[in-house]
Amino acid sequence: MLTIENLHARVGDREILKGLSLHVPAGEVHAIMGPNGSGKSTLAQVLAGREDYEVTAGRVLYQGQDLLALPPEERARAGVFLAFQYPIEIPGVNNAYLLKTALNAQRQAHGLQPMDAFEFMKLIKTKMELVHAPKDFLSRNVNQGFSGGEKKRNEILQMLLLEPKLAVLDETDSGLDVDAMRIISHGVNSLRSADRSMLVVTHYERLLELIVPDRVHVLAGGRIVKSGDRELARELDQRGYDWLQTGAKA
Amino acid sequence: MATNSDRVADLVKRKYRHGFVTDIEQDTVPPGLSEDVIRMISNKKGEPEFLTEWRLKAYRHWLTMEEPTWAHVRYTPIDYQAISYYSSPKTTGTAPKSLEEVDPKLLETYDKLGIPLHERARLAGVAVDAVFDSVSVATTFKDKLAAAGVIFCSFSDAVKNHPELVQRYLGTVVPYRDNFFATLNSAVFTDGSFVYIPKGVRCPMELSTYFRINAAKTGQFERTLIIADEGSHVSYLEGCTAPMRDENQLHAAVVELVALDNAQIKYSTVQNWYPGDEQGRGGIYNFVTKRGDCRGANSKISWTQVETGSAITWKYPSCVLRGDNSVGEFYSVAVTNNYQQADTGTKMIHIGRNTRSTIISKGISAGHGQNSYRGLVKVLPTAHGARNYTQCDSLLLGDECGAHTFPYIESRNRSARVEHEATTSKISEDQLFYCRQRGLSEEDAVNLIVNGFCREVFKELPMEFAVEAQNLLNVSLEGAVG
């Protein structure tokens, strides 16, 4: 599904990713863990196509095609979804309108007719139940006046609607209490399938108790310094990252 | 970002959709302005003495005036002797009695503009007065409106058939001495729309005037007068387009609204005059005076404008809140792209007790566009308990455009409350990226964000036109991503 080879990326003069390689087969959920400033969010943004980040070397293959050659909207339509760490507010734009526009942009790219308002409402309501979204979620402006937890739930709602092939969750657990985390994890787990991959970026092991990963990778100093199974996450929870970072520098 | 700006450059070559010229024989007077020209216009229209005299008084006063220079706009001086002040399609020297008499070429023109005048294809629930250059060529649904007692006709017809109403109200809101452009209009105005809603009548349909400039080297000087008698309601909409030409054309209109006790007037404008090309060549100079007089107690006048066209827009639809408890509203979206300039806003003059006004202004600048909000909130000593709320938001697309705000507040009553909020923002990269990550193209993302920015104003437009306004905005900003 996703193959990253020797990826280098920078913002301005500062190199953040320094030769990152990673392979995520179809149907697997991989967790990316690591200390602050290790490049986790940069990786998420680079995969989504944010132009502020300059890729200086390496390549990214998504379903066999060169992902970095595509503008952000084409990546999205091809099934790459980023759940933002800090979802953006769009004043005056109805949440339902953005959801429907996004869905229809994707349908159009796949040669499908746009979904009409009636069908859309039926579909979105089933998705809303999965993340316990209140009814007024649709009529409110995009993320405006949403609490931190509501914003994250809105991200997952969009993901459930768009049914991506590769979902990148950037610290979706940050700022969530235990109940909210459980609701969101339930939504995420409902999407797990043999033809879908996920990359779950997180600081903390606790999310991985709910969204159980197939593999865990530690990102430090812009590279993957250690990979393992879910036990690695537990070990990190107990020992921290320092022992690995020392290794990375050596 | 090089690829990005290349793409933008391609997209900037937008097309103005209404830029065609109707090939029709026209009766156009030679350029120039004098008392003789004014007498000739008045004579052509068979006007009563009082009106001819009023025009001449205005003209004599105009000769003593100087063109104002305070607006934040720049243009080469207008040669008022190079403009032709009257042009009408030859076949309809006077307004035709019925649609059958209207030149098919004119009907076709309005069809092309999406304003069908034919009985069969008419806009449902909207009566239209069609003004072509200097004259009104057709008014639809006259009979249905007459049954409700509503008078909706061309200004010329009103002068002929209802001279007492015209004489009683003309110039009572915008006096002929008001300002340079309004005074010029008073001297040379040729046609426009007239509306009278009798006591207690709720106008059964939307009224609309569609202004079209066609002839070259002419100016359009129309005058609209709307009177809402006690307890009546009316919603009125105007639209405007013009052919694409390399030279600038002058449009100097006057709109007067009178609302008596408990009456309400809602006046909406979708202005799409030719804005000029990407280099700033051509386009309409739109110097317009619009004012509403809330003459009666509990009356309400609401202006909504979507200004996407014109090379220069200079207009300040205003409310004189004379009646106690009267309400004035101004909702505006003004867009300037390429080299367009807009200096627009409103005046709210609080005279009566407990008068209230709301101003919501949304300015959008792209390309080299310059967009200014200019507004006056004036509270006179008599206006106990007056309240105003003003919100001015500016959105910048790109780094070569400008947004300016000139709010003036004069309060002479201590019980008055005046609030002003203003913001200026650039369209945010974060918002664009967020939308694109959800699969929207860059253009669609900009449109979505800009439409959201304008939502408070669009929701004030009559349903039928809100969608049109939104589409128009999208066309106006095509390629404006920077």
C-alpha cells in the first residue's frame, strides 16, 4: 500500500526527515511513535502534500504510484486521508456542505455521479452514529466553536464518510479524555479492512490499547530507529524514548 | 510555488459572460451637454413643465460644482462633453404598449442575459422592468400587479400616468443639489423604474429591474423611485450588465426610497457591469447615489448589494432614519479583482427615537484590486436610544491587492450605542490545504472559503438570486488564488 524510501524533507533550512524508510502493507495498521520534534507530524504533512515542506530526496510509493508527484487534492481523491492534529475552522461554511463537497469531489474523480442531498443525509447519519456526533454537527460551521474533542470527532466522521485507502491519523488522541478516545477508536476500528491501511501517529501508548497496531515504529531524529510489534509500545510507555535516541545518534 | 503561479496565470484569463453587443439601430443624440440637450431629452419624453424646469435647475447647479476627489479611487478625468446623454433603440422611440411591439432583438438580448421577458419563459414570481441604454423596453406582469394596486412601470410611464406621485416624491430623498453625480443625473436622467405600493399592501411578487448598457460612448443615467405607503411591503432587485469595450463608460444612477409608517422596503443589487480586462482597460465607472428615507414610524429599509463588476464603484446606499423606531440595514459584498477599484459603504443617519441600524460589509480583494469600505454612522441629538452595529471584514487574496476601511462615527446623543468591529485577513494557507486534503481543487477551495466569508450577506438575498450571486462571485474570482 505505502512504501517510503530514504525520505528527506525540510522546512526552510531545517532538515526534519533524514532518510526515513517505511513499508505499510495493505490491511495493516502501523503506529508511529516518538518524542516531540522527531518529525512525526512532518511525515503526516508530507504524505498529504503540504507545500511548506520540501522533499529533497527519497520517494514515496502509494499503490505503486509516485505519491509525491500529485497535488494534495489528487492524493485525497486517490484515497489518502489525513486526520489533522489541529483541524481548521472555516467560518460561514456549513459542515454538511464541506462533507458533501468532499464526497462528491472524490466520486467525480472515480467517474461516479454526485450524490444528491437526500442520499447524502441518509449516509452521513449512519456515520454520525458511529462517532456519537450530535445532530447539530451538520448545520454548524466547519469546526467553528467546536470543542477539541468535537473537532477530532469531526475528523473521524470525515474519514468514515470518505472511506480512504490510506488513513494517516496525526495525534488524533491529543486532548481527548478516555471516553472520547474510546468513541473515536471505535470509529477508526470500524474502518479496518484487508484493503485499507492506517498510519497512527501518537505520543502515547494508551491509544494503541484501543486501536491495536500490527507494527510499531519509533521515529527519532528524522528516521525510524526501531520497529516492533505492539509490545514495543508498552516498553516505550515504561522506559521512555531516551534509550533509543542515544542509539539513533550513535 | 512556480507551478502554482503558472496555473494561476492561466486561470486569470476569465471571460466576462455578458460582454456581447446587440446590433440594433439606435437613436443616439450627439455627444455633449447643454441646456438645449436637456430640453431635447425632456421634449423627447414629452415631460411636463415642472420636470423640465427641475432638470434645468439641476444642470445650472451642476455647472457650479466640482467632481469629488475624496474617494480612494483613481481614474483619468471624465470628459462630460464627450458623452452622449441619450440613446434608445430606434424601433421603440417611446415605450411599447405591449411585448408584441418590442423589437425581437431586444427580447433576444434579455434571453441571452437569462432574463426572459416572454410570457411563457418569464421568471416565476418576479416582475421585471428591462432598461436598455436610456429607455425602459418592457415591464412584465403589469396587470397582475395592477390588480393588487401596485404601480410598477418605467419612470417615463410614471411621469405620464402618475405625475402627481412623481412630483410629490422626486428629489425628496436625494435633492438635485445633493452631490456632483446625483446632480448630473437629475439634469439628464432618461429612464428607470418607478414603484408605488399602496397602503397596507404586501407586494405579491419580487420586483426587479434589469439594466443593460449597449450603445458605445453613451452614459447611462437612470433614476429609480420606490414609495412604500403605510404598512406596505416590497422586495426589489436590480441587476446590471454591459458589453466589453476598451473605453470606459459612465453610469451615474440615483435611487430614492421612501418608506412611510410601518412600511418595509428590501432593495437588493447584483451589480455585474463590465469590470474591464486583466490590464485594467475599459469597464464601467459606476458612480451611484442610493438613499432610503425611513420617513414613517416603525419603517424599515434594508439594502443588500453584491458588487462584482465595474472598473470603479463609488456608492453608499444609505438610510435616513427619521421615523421613531425605524430600522436601517446595509449588507454588502464587494469584490475587486484585476485592476478594479471599489469605494463603497453606507450612511446611517439616526434622527428618530430608538432607531436601529446594522451594517455588515464584506470586502474581497484579488489581483491588483483596491477595496475600500467608507461608512458614516451619525446620531443626531433627537435620536434617543439609537443603536448601531457595524462589522467590516476584508479578505485579501494575493499580495498586490489592498483593503481599506474608513469608518466615520458622529454621535450627538449620549443614550446612543454605536459598535464597530473590523477585521482584515488573508485567505489562509491552512484553510486551503485542509479543503484540498479533502479532495477539493484549489479553485473550489477558494470559492468555498470566500462564499463562507460572504454568507451573512448572501442569506439576505431573495432565494432566487442568492445562487446567482454565489456563482457570480465564483466567476469574478476565477484564477484569483495567489
